Amino acid sequence: MPDPTLESLKNSGRIVVVGASLAGLRAAETLRAKGFKGSLTMIGDEPHEPYDRPPLSKQVLLGKARAEHTALPRRRAVDAQWRLGVAASGLDMAARRVKLADGEEVAYDRLLIATGVRARPWPNEAEGELDGVFVLRTCDDGAALAQRLDAGPRRVLVIGAGFTGSEIASACRERGLDVTVAERADAPLVGALGGVVGAVAGQLQRENGVDLRTGIMVTALEGDSTGRVRAAHLSDGTTLECDVVVVSLGAQRNTEWLAGSGLGAGPRGIACDAGCRAFDIRGIVTDDVYVAGDVARSPHPLFGYQFLSLEHWGNAVSQAETAAHNMLSDSTERRPHIWVPAFWSSQFGVNIKSVGVPSMGTEIMITQGSLGERRFTGVYGYQGRVIGAVTFDNARWLEFYERQIETTAPFPPPFANVDRRAEGARPVPADFPDPSVPTHGPTVTLSGYSPTDRRLTFTPAGR
């Protein structure tokens, strides 16, 4: 029988959650649901309680929902002390204290870090501060951009054709606004889904009236005498007049506040084991610091035990629940976080969903439907096994391929599929860009094997 004294100790004490996010909230709810009766402190750098981010680039930009109405529903009361609008600025692991930007410190017995990511800013700070230049990550970002789109700008420029950039362009077109998308790669979504599927996404944008310019970079943004953006200069020598610019160059993980803390944290995230326990810089796992959500890097047995960084809604929930469970459990009761990555996007009337790690694939096979009809299933292969799948308006096949990924099924799929066309008769190269070149498309990042690997750098020249 469990020792009641040990049970009491696990369910008492001080737990601090840094990150008033989806992951942070779901972890707090899980802690209370599992009987934690101690003090719980939630720290968040935004003044808002946890809210849902996916609607910001969809319903909010379309004017179908207000940004302030995206608060996450509560599964249960968390009875927490909320420290909102103040960022964590440091961590003293020896003293078990979180330092805050206002000079205060918060003591903990167990710590969960769920600080997530932020939008990568325009590399020229002065240009990025021009009136009319936006990023889209926070509730306030969504409200400000929606208000500007309501005013009916003459032309919107979206820099970057990853998922968020493509969804922004889709919202602009649905509003009837003229929009140009500038993408350094050959097509949208290539970092996440490869060139074969990216070509379809590019056709979709152009057919819906987007002025899509690929293989091109924005070299500078120009303002007028009042400090408002008026034009963008492109690498082909042309100048584009625009009065709204949305910078959609991907995300940066919020780990800078951990510099010097001793945790294995860097630009790729915070390394943790499969049980969500953070590693220190020596590769030794900690017993009182846990990680969950977009900021986490954890090894996955289905993908060669590489550390994966996932920017997925479902992963944040699953990992938060696992972390909370393990924070209250003995070592024999802890469980691994082995969620299969899954992602969805809605743009230009098409529902795009994926499972696994498509960006790890070297080949793709269209197993159902047709690329030309924009209704298909593409399956990705890596070293003779199914590694990922993507669907365009064909999600009914996704669960089947998720099982194939989980069971490391062979690639190409050996069975004769329903609705296979001639174009799916054999695999073709998936055509992903050179991984050494920065892209802003992937929502899953393969980040090596070492928990202390900090070699990743971003070169702003990519823009």
C-alpha cells in the first residue's frame, strides 16, 4: 500500500508554473484534479489569463470573433495565485526561486516551465516599429491587426508563407483585401510539408487572388514622413506599395530568461526527458523542474529518439497533463509523453491536417485522391518506414495513417488503397528545402540528440 505520509508530501508544498498559457493552465487543472492541495502560483508575462491562439489567425482576423473573447474554457477551478503582466527574468535552481522582472522572487518546491514561443520580429528594429507593421502571436497582436484590417487597407504584405502567414493571407482575401505574400522558398509551406505539397498550396493561393511571390526576400521596409509604413523593397529590385505589413517569420522559444540558470536551455528550447523532467547543462535530469508545451524539447521513440520541439495545440495539452501527473508521482508511477504530433490549418476553404513528422520524410506518395483536385492524402517515408501524413480535405484517412506511424509500418505502403490514382503509383522526392537554410514553416523541429546543443543560429538575411 502507498505510504500515506509520502502521498501527503507529493500533494503539498509549493508548485510554481511559469507561463500562463494553454500548457500552463491544463497542467494546473491536472494538478488540482489529481489531489494537489498545496500552493499554486501562475506567472505570465501578458496581462491576460490563458487564451486560445489558433482563432487569432482565423476567426479574429475575419471579424467573426473578438480577440478578448478567446479565453480558454476552464475544466475546473485551479485555486491559484495569478502573477500576470510580469515576466520571469531568472531562475536560481539551488535556492529554488524564480526571479521576476519587477524584482520580486517566488519560491518553489516543484517548477513547471511552459513559457512557449513568441513571434520572430522584423530584424530591423526601426523598420519593425513603423505604424502598420505587425506580428501575430498574442491576443493584443490579433486585436490590433484585426482593427487595421477593418479599416480597409489598400494592400497588405505578408512576409513569410508558413502556416500562420498563409492563414493571414486567406483571411485578407476572404475580407476582399488585396494581399501580397513574399516567400524566400519556392512555395508556401515547404518547410513543413515539402515542395510537392507546397506547389499545391501555392496554386491554391494564386487561384484565390493572392499575389504570391516566391523565391524572393524583402530587403527593407520604408515609412513615410509620419512614421507609417508605405512600401517594401524586394530582392528582385522592385518596390511594393503597402500600408499594412505582417511579419510572419516563425517563432522564437522563450528561454532567454534561463541564461546562466544551469538548465539545458537554448534557442531550440528546454531539453527534457520523456517524463518532462528538465535536463541541466551537464545532461543530468532534474527532479524538481519540469517542462511542457512549445518551449520543450523531448526525445521521441518513434522518431529515432531525437529531441522534438513541437508547436502544436494538442501536444501542449498532452505534455502538460503528463508533466503534472509526473510531478505528483513516484518514479515507478511516472509515464512518458509519446504523443504523435498532429496539426491542422484552415486556409482558402481547404482543411489541412497532418500527423507524424512530415519534415523528416525524404519521399512522399499520394495514396488517396488527387493533387489537382486539392483533395488528397500524402504519406511521407523515411528509411523505409511511414513517418508522417498530410491531408487536404481528406481527414478521414488521418487516423489510419497515425496507426501506421505508431507501428513503424513500411514505406511505400504495401496495400492497394482505396481511391489511389495514377499519380500515386510510386513515391517521389518530398522536396524539402536544405535544413541548413532558415525556414519559418515547420511546426515540428528535429533538434538533435544532445540536451545541451546550442549551436542553432538564425541569419536575418533570410527574412
